Amino acid sequence: MNTSPETAELETSAPATTADLQQFVSETRKLVDAALDRLLPAESVPPTTVHTAIRWSVFAGGKRFRPLLLLAVGETFGARPELLLDTACALEMIHTYSLVHDDLPSMDDDDLRRGRATCHIRFGEATAILAGDALQTYAFKTVAEDEKLSAATRVQLIAEISRSAGTPTGMVAGQASDLEAESREVTAAELEQIHRLKTGALIIAAARCGAIIAGASKDELASITEYAAQLGLLFQITDDLLDITASAAALGKTPGKDQRAQKATYPALYGVEATREHLLSAHATACASLDLLGRLDRRSELLRAIADFILERQA
């Protein structure tokens, strides 16, 4: 196995039960929220409107799934949480910026996010655009200035996040394809590619960044990449289903938007029951991709529990 100064000798404390996972999720949210509070400017710092909008969006009660995944993967490979935390926050900043921009009238035109007004509804479109722009740059600043990591590791992380967030292999490309697919029929291959880019790319980056910080081997990185790719697909297919089966109260956002916008989704292409079969297939493939870690004496219970958590989530 490759080693790096960021690798710890401690064993991962991987939870094996639902209660253990819930505790891990709760503790991770607290850690990430405290770190985000430290890393982002206070509302009183000029320009105050932009910084207030940033904090409105970041601290709106999100799942913190991408930071959670980064921390889980990093700890699986033996990295200490304090070495992972700033990069985990950077991924959450990128994710939040994407949500702020996705909600704009020129994109998905949504008024509700995480149970309250979206950024542009609360602060206006111009401020929402600036808040998203600022969050993106704060993400790269956070990684670049994290002196707990070596310079070489920071450069590798920045490259990883850049690829996953932009084009042609990242989130921006996926959003563009998603918009272009509205009101037209798409093939199964096109739909999977949209989901892999729009949602999956950043989830893959979170997992890979955790592994990179921990000094995972080439084979381990390949295994975790496939796991995260299937996890991203699982996450987005679940979102597709919840959009037509869950309430606004449960979702914290407006349900039925995908249908009204005639977006490319799994239920639209396959129907609800066949979509559930795709969910189970993605979950099984994600778990199977972790088999290599077991052969290398890595404990993968936490990562398997996360796949179970996504499969069963209701919001």
C-alpha cells in the first residue's frame, strides 16, 4: 500500500449497525458545520449581503453527504479526521454553490430548498449568483491553504475537484446535458450519463479525495472509485423516485418538479417498479466493489452501511 505523511496508524472505527451509522452521521454533521463556520466569512464581513446569502445557503440543514463520504473513506484507509475535514468542507461548498445556481429561474427555477426559501428568492438573483461564485472560489482556497496536507497532495485534490465540478467530465457538463434533455426522449445510456455527471461526479470526487489524503494504493483507489460511481447513481435514482413519491414536507423542496419540467429521470424512462430494480442493482454493485478492500484487510462496514442508508432514505 502507498503511504503518505497524511496516513494515520489508527484503525478505523467502522459502525456495523444502524445506530452506529446514525451516530457517525450526527457527529460528522457537527464536525463539518463547525469547520464551515470557521472557514467561511461572518455575515458582518463586507460584502455583508453576499456573506449572509452564503451562510443562509450553507447552514440550511443539508445532509452533508459528500463530506460524510469523504470522511468515511478517509477513515477506512486510516487517515485522521482532522486531515480530512477541510477538504470535506470544500466539497460541501462546491455542492452548495451548485444548488444555489440550480435553483435560479434560468435553471430549475425553484422557490424552496431544504424547507425554506431558496437563495435567489431570499436575496435576489444577482446576490445568489455572486454567493454561488464565492462559494466555488472559497472551496479551492480552503484546499490550497490547508497546510496540514503536503503541497503535492493539495495539488492532486484541487485537480480532482476541478475535474468533478466542471466540464467535460463533471457536474457542469451533467447539468448542461440535463437541461438539453428536457422535453425530449432520451436513451438509457444518455440518462445514466446525465446522472453520472450531474450527481455522481462530485460523489466520486468526495470518495477519491478521502482515499488520496489517506494514501490509498492504486488498486484501492480503483475499488473506491467504482463504489462511489454506483453510490452516485444510487443517490440520483433515489432522488428521481422521491420527486414523485414524497411530500414537500419530507423533501424540504418542491416535489413533482422533474415531471413538470419533463426532465430525464429513471421513473420517466422505466416506470416506478423498474426504477426500484435499478436501485437494487446499483446498491448491489456498489457493495460488490468493496470486496477488494476486504481481501486487503480493510474494514468496509461503514461504506456498506452508507450504501444501505442511501437505498433506504426517504428524503
